[in-house]
Amino acid sequence: MGLTQKQVADKLNIVESCYANWEQGRTEPNISALRKLCDILNTTLDELIN
């Protein structure tokens, strides 16, 4: 999508380090954050988690 971690984090209303931890597998987002992330990335939850 061409978005930086900071841009995605800002859209999710979270700090950048939280989003970076998701990408690196250190932590996992809750279902609400996953839904917002799907909207931002224009994808489905199934595509996102598989």
C-alpha cells in the first residue's frame, strides 16, 4: 500500500512501536484493530491472517 509504519499506526490511533511489534510477531492485535487494519489495507480478515 506504500504506507509507513507510522502512517498505519496513526490511522489505527496507536503508537508506531505497537504496530511494529505486530509486524515482527512480538504481539498480536485485537479483533477491533484487525478490522481497522483490513479497512486501511483494503483486504479481508481471511486474507490478512492467512
